[in-house]
Amino acid sequence: MPVYQLDSKRLVFPPPELARFDGLLAVGGDLSPERLLLAYRLGIFPWFSPNEPILWWAPDPRLVLLVDQFHCSRRLARIIRQGRFSFGVNQDFAGVIRACATVVRPGQRGSWLGEEMIIAYLRLHKLGYAHSVECRRDGELVGGVYGVALGKVFFGESMFSHQANASTAALAHLVTIMQNSGGTMIDCQVSSDHLLHLGARLIPGRVFYQRLALAIGKNIDIVNLG
């Protein structure tokens, strides 16, 4: 399949079902809020390294976490119950996204999360679409997750951890928020052993797009639910 070249003057994407075998759908365009929100509504997301063209992806199969299928291990439940961590929502979005960009990840050199992407999501956050969940210990930010909320879906972009279990605890807090606010699904984008262990599963692209179409309705407001 060809990779589509986007026109920065036209707010349009090719159908996500036309993505290449590796999930790559299109190149170019911009990271304006309007284009990003359209992309998420269609099940498309940007993912590229600094100093590269903007790349847009729609992988098939798709990794999703249905919030009622989240697996909270006994150990994690005990850690949360003991009050080892405290949690917040949208208290430090910039801190979370910049930590995601700089955290050292095994087997990974550098970060795909460059300044252009950071600025774009900071803009979405100010508009009320991008959200963060912070995990703190003794007041220090030690873990977190950020993404975009539309309808009943949270599109997870990245998470980080400076202490064991901190990012997973933040994810568990996000799941609780979604359960309490009517959210149904977290889009995890691509396969991850860690997320599979937590209950995420790969589903065919056609099933994902069907679920997405049904779930994009009234926006989840997690701003005041932390």
C-alpha cells in the first residue's frame, strides 16, 4: 500500500484501513489541534522522531484496554491501598509529558517525543483535550501517564516511571477515573508485554474502528475527577 502525502492546507486523512502492513498511513501535514483531534476521532495517531517528517499511524491489529478488563495484581492493589503513592489529575501535565520524553527506556536510544510534539500536546491540554494523571511519592512526581480523551475513549500516548510501580499505579488511577465517569476503552496503540499483562488485548482493526465509532460521543471530563 502507498503512504499518503498529506497537504498541510487540507484537513483530511485517508481511511485508516488503507494503512501499510506496519501501520504507517500517511506523512506530512501539521500538528494543529484541529488535525490532531480529527486524527484521534478516526483512530489515527502521530509517531515520529525529532527532525523527521510527521508520520501518521493506524496499526492493525490494535492494542486496547477495556477498563472493565484491567488486571490489578494483588501486589499493585496492596501498594495502592497502603497509600505509598498519591495521585493527581492535570496538576502537572507539562511535567508528565517532559518526563515521558526524557526517561531512559531499556533498549531505546533517545526519544520519539520531541519538542514539536510536546508543544502540540501542551496546546491540546490548554484546550481541555489532553490530560495527565500524576503519581507522587512524598510530594515528588515519580510516575504518570498522558493522552487525549474523546467520547468514552482515552487515547494513551505515553507513561513514565521513576520508581517501581509508579506508572502502573497511575494507569490504575486512570482506569478508576474512567470507570467512574463512563469511559470504556484506553487505546494503547501498539503491542506491549507490560500492557498485555495488565489486561490489554490486540483486536482487529475493523473491530477497533467499530468500537471507536460507538464510543465517540459525550466527552469524558476528567479534569475535576481526580
